[in-house]
Amino acid sequence: MVRTLVFLLLVTTITFAQKPDTLSNIPVRTDSIKKVLIDSTRKFRLTSKFLKSDSANRENFLTRVFKADSAKKANPARKALLRSLVLPGWGQATNKEYWVIPIVYSAAAGGVYAFWFTNDRYWYYKRYLQQIVRGSDKEIMIEEISGIWNKKTGRTLGPFTQAQVEPAVNSFRRYRDLTVILFAVGWTLQAVQANVSAHLKTFDMSDDISLKFEPSIQSTAYGNAIGASVVLRF
């Protein structure tokens, strides 16, 4: 009986061992798997490269913008020029040239006084000229004025005709207009002075003047060309 059971167990084991493996018989396309892996790897590389390049370009763009903006803000010459155009003497104060400020304001005060003086004389004589033109009198007496403040002396001069009063009116009008032009020119010059002074503060005033020869390689249409470059430092 025992021998019979052992015999049956051996037969069953051999039978199961000889059954074909169904999983091993399934056809597997290794080339498709390789292609999928290569495509996914390539897409990942392209995506990462695009993201890196995009972030680098964005970073470079922001760096250039902020650097340019900070350079403009930090430019002392530009700052001195703009401040002097807004208020005379402000640019000189920015450059710490305080001794120039009294000169600027003295010139400005002189220009304001010259405008007031010529404008007052112009309107003074123009009123007399209007009396001759609008009135029936051909001649008129003019009260004398003198001094730097155009004070009336109480004496009368004349008689004067229209041909004599009109040139004085035109002369003082031209002088008044000229003072306005000179005042604008002076305003511009003090701004230019502040700008130039700020440039000179950052100018290299060292005595290092040297001439240096260096080898160089230049790319041309026919390849690389070997030459020499001359650098002059002053």
C-alpha cells in the first residue's frame, strides 16, 4: 500500500513539472519597451533643459534690468544734473562743493535784479508813450527817475516827442528779454558744472600710463587667426 502511494506521488509530480509555463510563452516586445523608455527619457531631458534655459533667461533678463536701473539710480553725475535743474545749487551740494553755492545764488540774484530794473523802466516809459499816442498832445514832460531802485527825483524833463520816447521803450524791452535769456543760460550752466564735477570725482586720476602687448585669437571666415593686441591704459 505504501509503495502504491509513493508511486502515485511521483507520477503526479512529474506530470505537473512537464506542464508548459503559460507566462513564459507570452510574447514580450522588448523593442517597444526600449522605445518608450528612450522617448520618456528624451522628453524629460528636453523639459528639464527648457525649464533651466527659461529660468536662466528670466534670471539674466531680471539681472540686466535691475543692474541697469540700479546703475542709473547710483550714477552721481546724473543725480547732480537733475537736482541742479530742479533747484540751483542742489547739485553742488550733492557733490559737496558748498563754496560754489554762494556764487550760483549771487549770479541768480543779479539776474533777478536786472530783470526787475529793466522791466520797471520799460513800463515807466511805455506809460508816457501811451499818453502821447492816445492823447492830443504831441509833446510830454517826463518825471526823472534815477538810482538802482528807480526812484523819482521830483524833477521833470522834456518836453519829449514820440520819436524820442519810443526808442527808450524799445531799448528797455530788449534789455529785459536779454536778462531772461541770460538767466536761463546761467541756470543751464550751473547744472552742467555740477554734472561735470560729479564726473571728475569718479575719473581715474592715477599716474598709471602703460602700453601693453597681448596675444589674441580672432575668429574669421577661414578659421582662427593668431595676432597681437595693444592695450593703452591712461
